[in-house]
Amino acid sequence: MHENFLRIFLLLVQVVVAGNCYFRKLKEYFFMNNFEFWSPTDFVFGRGVEAQTGELIKRFGGSKVLLVYGGGHVVRSGLLASIQDVIRQSGIDYVLYGGVQPNPIDLSVYEGIRAGKELGADFVLAVGGGSVIDAAKAMAAGLCYDGDFWDFYDGKKTIEAALPVGVVLTIPAAGSEGSGNSVITQVTTHRKVSLRTAYWLRPRFAVMNPELTFSLPPFQTAAGATDMMAHIMERYFTNTPHTEVPDAVGEAVMRTIIDATPKVLANPEDYDARATLMWCGTLAHNGICGTGNEEDWSSHGMEHELSAFYGVTHGAGLAVVFPAWLTYMASHHPAKLPQWAKRVWGADSPEEGIARFKAWLRQIGMPTTIEELGIKNFDIERINKHVHVTRGEVFGNYLPLDEQRTMEIYKLML
Amino acid sequence: MHENFLRIFLLLVQVVVAGNCYFRKLKEYFFMNNFEFWSPTDFVFGRGVEAQTGELIKRFGGSKVLLVYGGGHVVRSGLLASIQDVIRQSGIDYVLYGGVQPNPIDLSVYEGIRAGKELGADFVLAVGGGSVIDAAKAMAAGLCYDGDFWDFYDGKKTIEAALPVGVVLTIPAAGSEGSGNSVITQVTTHRKVSLRTAYWLRPRFAVMNPELTFSLPPFQTAAGATDMMAHIMERYFTNTPHTEVPDAVGEAVMRTIIDATPKVLANPEDYDARATLMWCGTLAHNGICGTGNEEDWSSHGMEHELSAFYGVTHGAGLAVVFPAWLTYMASHHPAKLPQWAKRVWGADSPEEGIARFKAWLRQIGMPTTIEELGIKNFDIERINKHVHVTRGEVFGNYLPLDEQRTMEIYKLML
């Protein structure tokens, strides 16, 4: 009798424990995810704000600046000279490092670190777009580390310190001015690696004057807008339940980009449309559109191979990859596609939403096929093999992609 | 002949100079405003995150903490004890200051400052809602200042330093966890003053566990949701041109609040709806919904008088003030009302939008008249005089309000 009570008691304990575990599992599966949203960057936005660059560098503790820039445009436009003036007038010492290329490479980072070390830099200022900013961030990390900066990108080391970074933004697209990420390509291996940090690589300030983007050519402008759309969609297409807030905010920003981009292309000096697009680029990537979401990033992964092997513009590559990815998902994992089609494009089906997205891409002058992207002799087998070398055997969250699936998606780009 | 050339030349110079000035004026009037968006708070959101409080205090440099809280709820629920445990386990010294009331008063702030000074506090932690956070911010400023902290609220002094503030949020409403503002009432004068800072009063971190809001009573929950709506609308109703981004984001957050609030009231332990509402409260007031907008805040000003004189709950007061303000605007300055009605409420006219807003307020149990608010013997003359003593002869931006206009709006609340 006594023994039976004990048995029943133990059984009850088991049921309660198992039930509790099950409930916890359920909770994790069906409830909103925990998240951290930390976007400490001071965004200074509007006409003439680049005049505040010197005082901002000082506010954030800089006195010896490694000033990083890219190609000739910032030189020819006079921006670089005026930034140098402003910095000099604030009594700040600096050294220039120019020549960062689109899809920045590790070799530039090594050179920049060398220049910064010679000066004894305590601050890195990026004057340019995403590539310049990403390279500047890598230099900022490398300047606080005795080993090879690539260790961070390789996953061998975790960043525990970095010089503060400031930004004067000239190309709205990558959103790097408000993100803790940096993408660098290793020349010898063709590996394009995205490093993500919660804090260390987030710029302390970003000076954003939309007038500085007036001279951005139509193709770069449109590629930038496409990149912004992709940044939101990589977060939006998630299986995380209860993403009401990031969904609503992301849809709002997407609709605003869709509306502003043709205006900018029709009138490159439309201040308000340029300003709208510029600010959308930041919101698309500072994390506000994906709080709590398990993100995907497989389209970015598939595009990075195109950039690394064929040197195509990242945003233009995404204009080819994303519709293909969406088309594949429409038949294999529609889940969130009807909501996206309805709320972003006012379309009644995923297919119609994708069609409108492609029509918009064509309207803004983007390619939507590998051929239009200008890639000749596309080596689909090699690219498909290599994307799994870089990203792993299976990657992506919305629908994990193995070699067969990515192959089908690459085929949809032809 | 020579003289004529000179005359024509001078005339031309005048035309160019005048035209340029005119163009600049025009530019300022018709173009998007410059802005600074700086929301450096580290938002740590989700189940169980209050366990990170100690480590967050240390990350932001705290070792001796003035722990500020309000009434008995945080004591009874065991939250205060568990926060004390967490802090103690992190090896942090602290002193308690409890008893901050809703619509916090200057006397509490003085007492808190005294307690903090005795400890030699280097950090202020607020455990509670907007009132507790606002009081804690005032203490943080006062603890770095030799004079009377009210000098800052009086406009006699500008804050140039403050102790870092951290927050464990228990009431989603005021958005103070993500704002640089603090509202304190001076007991002797009935003056309720809102102090705004770009940086100093922004919390370094905010720990936000939606489960801590499960026990919030329906009335407080609904009043909080109303406050959030008001925070967005005070920014939304602006004459600033080209507010595409903040409009779209604000509308998205408003629609999400409208959707989530009845769910929370129907099931107070609906984690996802509570979480959605909590995060909306932060976005409503951290500035993201008003980047570049000239803001209004006259409804808040008119409500503050009701709170100061009749002790009504701020959010409930706003449920009475805002529909009256909107009704007045519908006939005197509709401007942005049709867009608001359409995009937020799916309504075809401002009147219909206002009717839906009022129906929603009633649905969530909010009053929409002075009588329903529980104010007996409403002294409309006195309140109307006093609001102009506090706010100035004319206040508000969307439509500046003089005594006659505010009187008409107060009458619409009867």
C-alpha cells in the first residue's frame, strides 16, 4: 500500500516535470523572442551638418584621427578638403587613408591599420559609403589588437575593444552608419565575411547630409535602395512568432523606400526624397526593423558570391537574388509572403507581390537576371559550391537552404 | 555711361542677394527639417531579463546605487526583493528610496537626493513606471549639482552632468525609459514642468520584461496605451513638410497599439500582446516617430493641468483632452487630419477618424469627458487661466493656442 503511494507520487512528479519542460519548449516556440536593441549612434541629419564633424569627434574622445575614404568622388567634390578643414579648425590631428574599393578587401584594411598606427590614432573617421565605413570599422578593431584583424572575421577571436568610429555618409545603402556590422572580402580566398557585433563596431556618430548624395549616379542610387529593401526583408522573412512591431515598422519603411526611390531618380536634387531615402537606409539596418526576429540573410549570402567572383554591385546583385529567393519561397514556404505582398505591395497573392517588386526594380533601372547583371559565362556550379563553403552546408533560417535548394534558386536568376 | 553700369551692377547684386535670402527662407519653410536622433539606451527586452540588472549597472559604471521605487506593488510582488538580490550578488552597494507618487513631486526628489548623497551614489536605478523614472532622472541631475535641482526645471540652469540612470520598467506608458525627458510637479505652485534633454537624462539601459506588467490593472493598462497614442500624435500633428518616414513609422506603431490593447485587456497574461504594447510605448517616445518634426505637445500641456489640480491619471486625462483637441482642429486646421483618419483608422473623414478613436477609447475603458474622468465642480476658468500661466500666452505648434482657443477646447471636453 505504502509502496503504491510512492509509485503514484513519483509518477506525478514525472508528469509535472515533463509537463513543465514541454511548456517551456512551447513558450520558446510560440512566444515572441527576447532581444536587445542598442543603437547608441548619434545621428546628426540635415543640410550642412558635416560642419559639426570636428566637434563631434572631440565629443566622442578623438584627438588623432585616421581619416578613411574611397575613390576620387569625395576628393573631386571638395568634400574631403572641407572635412579636413573642419577637423583642422577643431585642433585635431589626422592622417589620410584613401583608396578603399567597393566590396572592401583585407589588403586595404592592413594598409589603413599601418597608417593609423604611425599616427597613434585614437579615432577612425569614415568619409564615404558602406564599403569605406566597413573598412574603417575593421581598422578600428585592428588598431586595438596585436594580432591579425582577420582573426575577428574568421571567428578565431571576439572583439573586446575597438577605436571609436565616426561617419560622414555619402552613399545611403548599406546602413553601416547605424549598424555594428562590417563586411570584408579576403582577396586570396574570395571569402566575403560579415562580422556582427552588438556594440564595438557601431559608429559613435553619423553625419548625414542628403545634399552630399545629389551627385550619386542613378545606378548607385537604385542599387542602394535595393540594398535597403533587402536589409528589411532579411529580417522580415522569419518564422519567429509575434513580430507585430518590427513587421509594422519594416512595412512602413519599405513602402517609404518604394515611394521615394523613383522620385530621386526623376529629380536627383529633390532634397526631401533624397533625405527620406537616406534616413530609410539607416532604419533598414540599425535593428529597429527586426527586434526579436530570427533573421535570415541567405539572400545576402547568395549575393556575396556574385560580388566576390564577378565584382558586381552588391545592391544590383540583390535585385537579381531576392526575387529568385522569393519565387522559390512562394512555392516551398509561403508563410509570410501573403502578408508581405498585401501590406507592402497591395497585392492579393505572393506571385503578384513578387511581380510588383520586379516591376519596381525594373522601373528604378535594376537588373533582375544574371544576364542583365552583366555576368557572362556564369559558373553556376562553382558559385553554388562556393556559397556552401562560405556559409556552411545548410544556411538560412526562414527555410534552411542546402545545396539542392540554393541551386534551384540560382537557376531562377537565369 | 560708366555710372549706369555701376547702378545696374549694384541692382543685380541686390536682386541676387535678396533672391538668395528668399530662397533660403523658402527652403527652411518647405523642406524637411534637420534633426538629431540619439537614442543611446541599451534596451534589454524579454522574459527574465531583470536578472541582468546587476551586470548592466556595472557595465555602465555603477558601484553605489540609489534604488528608486514607488508604491507597494513592487514590494508586494517580490520584484524589489529580487532586484536587491541581483544587485547584491553583483557586489554593488545600494540605498533604497521608496514612495514616489504618480505625478511625482519635487519633495520626493529632494528626499531622494538626500538619500543618494548619504550613500555617495554614482548610479540611479529606477524600478517602476514613468513617475518613478522621471523622479529618478531628476535625482540623477540633482546629485551632480550643488544648487536646487528645480533650477533645471525652472529654466534657470542647463544640465551639464547627471549620474547615469538605469531602469527596470514595470508600467509601459510614459516612454521615459527611452526618452531624455522628465516631468515633475512643484507642490507649492501646482506647476507640472517637462524638462527635455538631448542626452543627460536618457537612461543608459532599460530592462523590460513584459511579464512584470501582467498584474497591471485594466485602467492603468488602458491609460498607458492612451499615453502612447498621444506621444505619437503630439509629434504627428505638425506643419513640418516632408515627414514621410516619421509619419509611416508613427502610423505603424499607432495601428499596433490599437490592435494590441484590447487583447491585453481581454487576457492580461497574453505575453505577446503585453510585449507588443510595452515595446510600442518605448518607440512612441524615444524620438523615432518624430525625426525632424516640429512637435506640438499642447494636448499634454492642457492635460497636465487636470493632473496637477484634480490628480487624475495622466493617460485617462489625455483620453479626454485629445479627442477634444482633434475635434477643434477638424474645423480650424484639418491639414493632417484626413491622412491620420485614413491611415490609422481606415476612415474617410477626420470626423469619422475621431469617432473611431473615441469608440476605441471607450472600448478600452477610458473616459472621454470631464465627468467620466471623475472631476466634480470642474473650474474651467481657473484651469484655462492656469494653463497659460504654465505654458505661456500662446502655446502649441500645429495651431498655436491662445486663451480663447484653449477655452473652446476645454469646453469640448464637457
